[in-house]
Amino acid sequence: MNTKNNVAILLYYISNYEKCRVCSKVHWNKKYIVSLIWSLDVMSMLTDILEGNYNIENINLINSFIINNEGIMFQNAQCLLLTKNPLTIQEGMLLSEEEKEVVNLLITIISNCRTTIIKKSIGYKKRVASYLRALHNLPRSLMDDCSCSNQYISCETAMEYARAYLNELLIW
């Protein structure tokens, strides 16, 4: 599998895990907040890879995160395969214009989500939940449609899903 596909799979499983884990009705303890921010930081590093900005230190941090979360976030066979083979970078990864839009939206949502957690303004848990729901389908549009046919969706569809969840934020 290529780098873009591997990064997309990792982004999808991390964001989906965090989306399912987030609960706006209970007290978020410090341990939970730290782990959520760490997941967002790893997703940010993964988006850096998609943009062609990466370094060996971040690759090592990502691989460590994958190993530490094996069997927790990464339970299916495809993800377990990734946990056994460290993430490597292939040069010359090209993104279409639509995929670049998706990556830019991923970056914006991850950044806004992280900022919202740190500021802890009124209603921040609901905002974070909406950001994570908006985020989780976007990586599916970056997957190879042949290798993950049951998970792949078009960039247009992913952006529509994300916008629908982001519109929830306008209500608050």
C-alpha cells in the first residue's frame, strides 16, 4: 500500500475511535483530555505527511503511537498490518485538487478542535464532538478506492458530510 493510503487509514481509525469515545455529558478528566490532545497531535503529524512536510522524529512518534494503541484503536486486520510494519514515506505523493481541499479541511478541523479543548469555553465538549464527527469521514476520501472499497467515499461526499456537522457548530 502507498503512503497516502496508509496515512488515510490511520487518520480514519484514530478519528473514528475518538469520535466514538467522546461524550459531551460526562466530566472529562485530565487523563482523557491529554490522550485526546495527543490523538489530535498525531493526526496533525499525519496531515503534515500528506502535505509533504515530515521528519523522522514525527514518523517515530507516529509509529510509537500506533504500537501503543495496537488492539485499542487499531483492531481490524488492515490496521494490525500497519502496526506490524512501521509507517514509511514514499517520495512523490501527489494529491488531486479535491484531495488537497480535504487535507486543508482536516488541518483546520484538527486545529480548531485542539484549540476548543484548550480554551474550554462554554459548550466546548459539544463543539469537540461536532468537530470529531465532521472530521472522521474525511480520511475515507483519501483512501485508495480499490484497497478499501467498503470504506472509500468521494471527496465531494466527504466534504458534504463534514459541512453538515460543521453547520451544527453555527447553531451554538
